[in-house]
Amino acid sequence: KQEVTQIPAALSVPEGENLVLNCSFTDSAIYNLQWFRQDPGKGLTSLLLIQSSQREQTSGRLNASLDKSSGRSTLYIAASQPGDSATYLCAVSNTGKLIFGQGTTLQVKP
Amino acid sequence: DTEVTQTPKHLVMGMTNKKSLKCEQHMGHRAMYWYKQKAKKPPELMFVYSYEKLSINESVPSRFSPECPNSSLLNLHLHALQPEDSALYLCASSPGMTVQPQHFGDGTRLSIL
């Protein structure tokens, strides 16, 4: 059974810091991995999608990497801003299902 | 603005009521999903429709009844719910069941009295 773990559960940083969020999964037989952002009381916004054949994806200040063999992904956020404060979820996809981690709640202080 | 629209945004109902949640997308996606999310937890998959046919039911109690009238609409019919069913219900869509990314709506906040 696929299990997805995110570390840390919560993170508080001052504005301007670069930071890394971690995601690990137990079964490497995945189609792809997604990183989502969720603001309080809102739905999920897809940030980055990495196909199983890819190693990384970039969008603006965000960079996500994928190492299938070790079952790990990282989300790198450069020059963090208070507007980045949210919960970040990673999810792996196989057979049409998304399996989510528990999320990392990020607070960026001005 | 989200491309997946869910109504209503909030719903309060008694345990004997019957109500429906609605979800609409106009992106031409052929897979649609219902998730349940409790506070401070990740979303849990409930149902998946692919080409308007139910493909996955994650052993959801029969008091939740999904319906996909056409490729753009997804409903979740609710009947005789329990207080523990109070949660945020999220709808999502994707180009296909194994084709990501999934696009999520903002959800319906459901409270059972």
C-alpha cells in the first residue's frame, strides 16, 4: 500500500529565506507526482506536476525534483514571501488515484 | 478564479434531510472526482468518474450517492448523514483518469446538525 510522508509538518521562516519541503513515498511505481498549495478554507491549487520519467519541474520561484528510485521529492521555494504562507501537499498518482501526504504548513513572517 | 465551480459554498443540514452538492467544469475533462477533507487532514478520495461512468468507489457509505449527468457536471446526493460526515467536500477534474494534473474547486463546507 502506497504511503506518502511529508516533513516537516510545520515550518516558520522569515521573509526572503530559501526553503525546502520534503515528500517521500513507499512505492516507486507511480505515474507522476504533484505538489499542491491549499489556503485556509479553499480548494487545492496545482503548483507543479512531475511525470515519472522527469527529474524536475520549475515554475517561477518554485522548483520540484523527483527521485523515483529513492522515493523522494523536494519542493524548493526561493526568496519566500508572506503570500507563500499556506499548506503544501504532495500527492503521487497511480491507477487514477491521488495519494496525499499529510502536508506541510508554511508560515512566512514579514 | 477556479475553473471547477462548486455549489453551494456552505451547507447546513439535519440528519434526516436530503440535499445535493454540485460541481461543474468546462475544460473538456473526462475524469471527475469527489474528495472529503476533514480539518488539518489531506483530502480522501471518495469517487471517480471516467467518461461519465463510475470507475472508483472507495467503499463510501450508501448515504452518499454520486451522479454524473454529463461530461461537465458531477453531483453528490446526500441522505441521512451523520455528524461525522461534516467536512469540506472537494470536486476535481482532469483530462483523463491517469492524466494529471487534477484541477480542484473551492469545495462545499458541509455541517450536519
